[in-house]
Amino acid sequence: MIENNIISDHFTVEELKKLKITPPDAKMYKKIRSNWDSVAKPLDGMGDFELLTAKIGAVLGDENVDISKKAVIMMCADNGVVAEGISQSGQEVTLAVAKSMARKASSVGRMAMTAGADTIPVDIGINSDESVKGLLQRKVRRGTRNFAKEPAMTRAETLEAIAAGIEIVRGCKANGCRIIATGEMGIGNTTTSAAMAAAMLRCNVATVTGRGAGINGLERKIRVIESAIEKYDLYNKDTFEILMTVGGLDIAGLVGVCIGGALYHIPVVLDGVISMVSALAAGRLLSGVTDFIIPSHEGREPAVALLCEALSVRPVIRASLALGEGTGAVMMFALLDMALSVYKGRTTFDDISVSQYERYV
């Protein structure tokens, strides 16, 4: 795990790519899988949850897989591309929902309380100077630029947002957090995430672009993204250039959260399409990051299937969720807790006077 690679205020892309990640403990993974086999149930009876909990234990280096202290980090930021009419809501909605998050009154706040998770709403780029009690202040700038006209962020701004995400995870680690969920709020961020997905995956824009919160002008949204990809030649650019050009401060912050999870060995539960785009970007910027991510749900946005394939993950929740904020990831907390109650209860085959099942190769 990271010891001397503390992120400075002005680190570079080259320094970012040189950060060292210690892989999850492969022996611990096998031990936890073996422990699952000793539980009185059919082999692999808990399905994907046996694999996911073993992965979490390998990240933590903990056979007991203790995820009792949880947090959800919600990156809140505005996107200049809303000036192109790609959303039915104005930027004022970002601030309104962020205020609700700060009061723990939004959907993710309610769900996090039920799941026993702390909420960390972060102002990383809301287009307002208002100081909101309960919002962690990490503002890089008041929203991104309109990428239809110019790159969304400068190199320095992108790096500052990534650094903020990493440092927030470091703080969570210091506070004893064992698992993190990713969340976000930012009007226009299904446009930024679709643009990044299309560019990183080098696929047709219409294949990965959905209606987001419900815009009627889907064709215009697609045209705006297509024009940007052509304008900046993004099919031929690297991941950092794509993030800087058509990404958002919320996405850049979540890139940092994913990298921070890998550096500090905290599993990161992804939410929907925006989290997945962030994880893919993080993994391409720094090898090994995706070994620390946990999927939650298959969102409604069309990019999800391709992103899951690129990330080699298989979400277990298939409920057509499209709320955002980190709600699907927090829902996953509850499912993991229930699965771990079986694992930790450790009712053995001897306890029920039944011969243990054996694996045959």
C-alpha cells in the first residue's frame, strides 16, 4: 500500500502514472473462497457474492471481511455543456440536490442511513459561490467549460480534481473506513460520461448515449457529442486528454476515488454509468486500479453493457435503476452485509450433520 507516494498539490500526469499499487492478496482470496465452501450450503450457492466478498477480503487483507464502517463519496459539479441544450434541467438543480445531500435528505442520504454508511457530499465544481454547511469544499472551479466550444478543463484543473478524490479516500482510510461507494450529482453528466465512453471505447456515439434524466432532444445530445469527438479528434487521443476535454470535475474526482481505493486498499463500489466511466478512465491511467472495484447495478444508460465488458465486471442488481447519486452502490452495501452474515455465521456441515460437498475438477 502507499507509504511515500503522497499526492502533492501540483503533481503531474507522469507522476500519476508512476504511482505504485500493491495488488490484492491472492492467497487471502483463495482462503475466503475455501471458507465459503465450508459453509453448510451447495458449493457456490451464494453465487457472485462468494466471488465479490472474496475480492473484498483480498483487497482488505482480512479473512473476516469486515466492512462495518462504510462511506459513500458523492462528487458534485456542473458541466458547461448544458449550454447546448442537452438537459431538461438547469445548473441550479445541481446546487439544490447537493444541499439536500448535505442535509442527508436526498435519496442516497436516506438509503445510506439504512445501510449504516456515512455520506460525504463534495463540492468539487458546483457553479455557485454559496457556502453550504455539510458539503466538503474541494471546488476546483465553478463548473467546467462548454466542451462544444473549448476543452472542459485544463490539465491542471483535471489533476487537481483527481488529487482531491485520492485525498478524500486517504482521509476515509485514516478514519477507519473499510469500503467506499461512489456517487455524483451534476446536471449534464450523462452527456460528459457518454462522450468519454464513446471516445475511450472508440464506438459509435449513439450506441452509448441515453436520455439521462429525461431529455427529449436525444438526437441533439448525440450530435453535440459527435461534433466534439470530431473537433478534438478524440478517437485518437489518450485517456487523460479525453477526460480533460469532454469529462467533468465530478468524473475526474471519481477517477481519483478509484485510484485512491487502489492506493489505500479500500474496495470501491461503483454506482452507474458515470462511476463506470470514471473507473475505466482510472484503470487506463494507472494499471491495477480495476482490481479494487466492485460492481453494483446495471443502470439504464446504454453505455453500461459495453463499460461492464471493458471493466470485466458483472453487476448483480438488475432493476433498471437510473437515480444516480450513488444509490445503486449503497443498495449493494446492504446486499453485501446480508451475504457476509452467511459467511461469518459459518454454519458448518458438521453443525447440521451433513457430509460436506466436495469440488471435483
